[in-house]
Amino acid sequence: MREMTATLGGQELVLAATFKASVEIANTVGDPLTIMREAALESMFLDQGIPYEPKWRFTVTNVVQLIMIGLKAAGSTMKLDEVQDLVFSAGFLAGKEVAANYLAQIAGPQPKEVSDKGEASGN
């Protein structure tokens, strides 16, 4: 299981990236691979000065849902209304950053540790 730690509104959160969490994201928010593809396309087109309307965007609802799914996968007992209040208090942009980093944990490869000799090893 991959985990990430994020600070939101001064509170440290642990979110777990698991297959089960990715399926829950796909069923409630959108397929993580589609979300990441749309983000990459939007970035590519913007870099070229070409307008692009992605098929998926962050919303106040799905930011909370993504964080909630990650917390639940990590075994957190936080309730939905607590996460909603935390995201609102911290600001939706701060919550979006946590949600985006969590999606990267879900869709990306497992991070590798680098030893002090510069050699990469799997976790």
C-alpha cells in the first residue's frame, strides 16, 4: 500500500493509494486514468496557446470526495462533514492540491527510494 501525508489547514492527513480506493474513485468521481489524461491534455494545449475544455474538472464536491476516499483507505475515522469543514476552512485551492497529489499517487508508478549512492530501489 502506498501512502502520502499532506497538511491541510494545519492538520496532518494520511491518504492511502490502493486498488480498492482507485475503484471507488472511478465509481464516484471519475476514472483516475481519464482524469490524469485530461489534465495532461489541458496542460499540453495551454502550453501551446490552444484553448482546451477538459472532460473532467475539480469541483468543491469531488475535492472532498477524493480526500475522503484516501483517508478511508488509510483507516481514518474522519467523517464526511469533518472533511468538508476542513477543506472549506483551509480553502478549496489547498484542498484541490491535496486531491491532485493523491490522484498522482493513485495513477502514477510506485515511487522509488534513492540511496545515498544514487541507486534506485523499489519499495
